[in-house]
Amino acid sequence: MRVIGGFLKGKKIDFIKSATTRPLRDFVKENIFNILNHSNLIDISLEDASVLDLYSGVGSFGIECISRGAKKTTFVESDKIALETLKNNIEQLKIEKKSRVFGAKTNYFFNQLNENDKFEIIFLDPPFSEDFFIEELKLIKKTNIFNENHIVIIHRERMSNDNFLDVINVVSIKKYGRSKIIFGHFKSNTA
């Protein structure tokens, strides 16, 4: 696995094979960044963005964001083996100053945030078999840890039928092989 764009392009990212984690495939990742950079439906600049990478695994998405100009990526991963690999990847790529790593479940991470923690890009890549991330979407909305101009990106299994439409407005859904990528914004509390 390698970084596919930006100043780290071509650099190796270590990954693991396990039942609980799966790598974000390069062609899916490339398509996500093409949409972020070129879609008329999404008005987010990766340049100087703050990124939240939930269920980050070995950090493929968040590292790619840093390589392409993000100011900082916050990685959240609870699997011990994936976490060690993530930390090694950050160290080998010498991007510690642009990275913040939480080795914990997402609910613990949310308890560590303060009102200054705001993100423009929020990426969720939960296990395909689970739907508890919907409660976490609600918590993100409730804690208001996103800037007014933001995008939520969710990686799900192609045939999944999750019900989170009361939490986010879906802007676009793209399907690539087994993957489905949902782009959206949190709904206004006044809506």
C-alpha cells in the first residue's frame, strides 16, 4: 500500500490483514480525492483542512489527506495491532507534527475533545458488519465538532442500507466494487 498523491506520493504505508480491519483500496481512495477536489457539489479545500479519521486502521485516508495539504489529521483507532501500525506509519513518514493519534474507542475520544476542536473533513470507515457508527454520527452532530463548511465521508459495504438520513444530508453516493462511499453534511439543528 502506498500514498497516491501529494508530497508523500509513492511512499509505503504498512498495513495488516485481519478480520477486524480492511485497507481502503487505492482506486476507491483516489476517487474520493477526485470528488473532494473537483465535484461542484462539495465546497471543501483539502489545503489547511482539519481532518478527523474515525476507525482509521493503519491511517491510509488520514495520511493521504496530510500528503495532499491538510493542516492536521486526528486518527482514532482502538485495535491494538492497527494502532501500532498506524503509529509506525506516521513515524516512518515523519508527519508526527501534523498527526494526533487516539488509541481508544470513539466514545472515549469524544469525551477528550474541547470546544476548539473543529473539523472540515470527517471520515468514517467502520466495520461493514456494524451499524453503531450511526449513534456516533448523532454524537458528532450533538457535540458540534465540525465547521460550518464541512463534509462527512462514510465508507460502507455496497449493499448496506443504513438509516442515517435524519442526521446528515446526503450529497452524493458512489459505488466502487464492494465499496459504497457516502458524502454528506450534518443537518442543521434548526431544520
